[in-house]
Amino acid sequence: MKSLKKIEFDAECYLEGSWGSRSLGRRNCSLEIFSFDKKDYIQIEFCAGEDVEHIGIWYNENTREILDYDGVFSVPQEAVDMLKGMGFCTEAIE
């Protein structure tokens, strides 16, 4: 596992599910993107206060188009912006 990029920021956070969402309040957050030996997969570690979520991202290795994600109900906008800045096509997660 190799760290590719990390950012820290403050944001209003929400717990989301098929039942809806509820506010967790404003929190200090961080996002860190990791790569693995598997070339079509990266993982985002999203920390919001003491809560940690791991977001799996699958992408086309040749085009860098994101194909799917898992681990959260919706991908945080800050993560989408990070991925765009790294050259990924993020249409599938916006």
C-alpha cells in the first residue's frame, strides 16, 4: 500500500444511508488516497473526527475512467476533486 495524496480540511459531515441522512456537525477531516499492487483499484481513507470510512475505487487502467465505488453512500466532493486533480475521469461518482 502506497500513499498517493493527502488533504486536510474542515467540513459539515453527514451520516448517510438508504434511510436518509443526519448531520454529524462540523468536523476536522482528512482524505488520503492509497494505491495497491492491483493496477485498477485505489482506496480512499476518509477520516471525519474519530469516524473512519474506506472508499474503494475501481477504474479503467488505460483511460483512468472511474467505473465503480464501494464503502460509502456517496463519495465526498473533496474526494471527487482530488481524483480529478490526479487525472481521473469522475463522471461515474458525481
